Amino acid sequence: MFKTLADAFKIKEVRNKIILTLVLLFIYRLGCWLPIPGIDTEALGVKVEGNTFLNLLSAVSGGALSQGSFLALGVSPYITSQIIVQLLSMDVLPALSELRKQGEAGRKKSEMATRYLTLMLGAIQAYGIIKMFQAQPDTVVLADESFWGIAYIVLVMVAGSMLCMWLGDQITIKGIGNGISIILLVNIVSRVPSDMNSLYVQFIKDADIMLNKI
């Protein structure tokens, strides 16, 4: 494997694509640690860890949700939009079904429809997450829970989701390809150290309980 990578770096075009991909992934991971102003990240982390659904969303976003990052939504709205558009294109919605028959021009129009749907689903998902925070009154996550305060958080989270989609597109077009899949892989890998640490702590805790019972 290392020989293959070494040979790949000898080719200028491939080397440039790999470097660009790494730079874009670095920007993405950096964004996952930049919190949205107005969010109590400590209280947010407690709420996410105590909610199975939110914890799953956080895992998909590489921990960005639990950090209160503006990339908290990650690429999940885009992936959901892709699935919906593909399902509707299977002779469910005539307009989308017709696009499948128009070749490259139809593909571009279908991709544009996916992007618009991503924008809408991102707003719905962001608002839903905020309402889940508010449904747990034990701790306050948002500094401003007014209409404009919530609208600001939703807007920032949607903008972050669109940035994730753009980074994925750049990796696909100018990088090594399959940008969205690579971002998902990076998110999963980034969670491995913390998950392994949690398993280790739980193992030690269980071991201590068993020893105390003996």
C-alpha cells in the first residue's frame, strides 16, 4: 500500500489531487470545532450524550453537533435529499422521471433540485434539533431563545451544511473523487479514539464493579 502511495505521489496530477483533498478535509475538520456564538457547548454536550438520536447525528457529523459547531448538520441533509430525489425519479414524480431521460442536461437539473431540497431539509433539521434542545429544560443551551435567536442559529447551521456540500463537490471534481463518501469516512474515523476511550472506561468501570462483588 505504501509503495502504491509513493508511486501515486510521483505523478504530479495525482499528487495535486491528494494534497487538495487533504487541505479540504483539514478545513472541514477545523470547521467541526468552531462553535456557533450563543451556544453553551458544555450544556449541549450533556444533552447530546443523553439523547440517543442526537448522539447518532453527532456521530454522523464527526462530533460537530456535540461541539455546537456551525458544521453540526454535516452532509446528512444532502444525503437525505439525494435519496428523496432518486426515489421520486423512479416514475413517482413525472417531472423528475423526465430529467433522467435528458442525459447530462437532465442530470444537472436533478442535481440542482437536490441542492434546493438540501437547503430546505437543512433548515427543517436545524429547527428540529433546536426544539429537541428546548424540550429538555434541565439545562439551557441557547443564550437567546427568541424567534430571531433561533432563526440565527438555523441560518448558521444551514450555511454550514451547504459549505459541507460544497467541500464534498470540490473533492469530487478537483480531488480524488467521492467527496461526500470521504467526508463521511473521515467523520467515522474521527470518532474512533473517543469511542475506544469510552469503551475502555466502561470496561474498567464494569471490572471494578465485578471485583467489588467478589
